[in-house]
Amino acid sequence: GKSNYQIIQQADIIFFNGGDQSRHSRCWLTDNGTPNDLMKIIISKAVDNKIVLVGTSAGTMIMPDIIFG
């Protein structure tokens, strides 16, 4: 809900866990493959160097696709 937006807005670091890359895609992208509203906030903060993005395994592999297309 709305608390997720507040958490992301206040975050200094986002950690993408390992597991299944397709699960990350379903979580952070819309059905047509564009970033959802939460991911748009993360992308904006990443581009402005206001957040650190880290991950492991599938989380690391999906970051470039989600963030940089």
C-alpha cells in the first residue's frame, strides 16, 4: 500500500534478493514490461545518485534490465 511508497522514498539502499529473475520482473514491471510506480521511484533515485542498489544472484542480474532497460 501507500507505506511502500514512503519506505522507498526514504530508503538509502535497495537490496534485490536472489531467486527467480522472472519473479523480479513480475514484481517491478507492469504487464507490458514498463516499470511500475514503485520502480519508477527507484529508477529516479538511482539516476540522481540518491540511492544505492545492491543485490545477489538473480537480484544482481535483473537490476541492469530493470534500471537501464
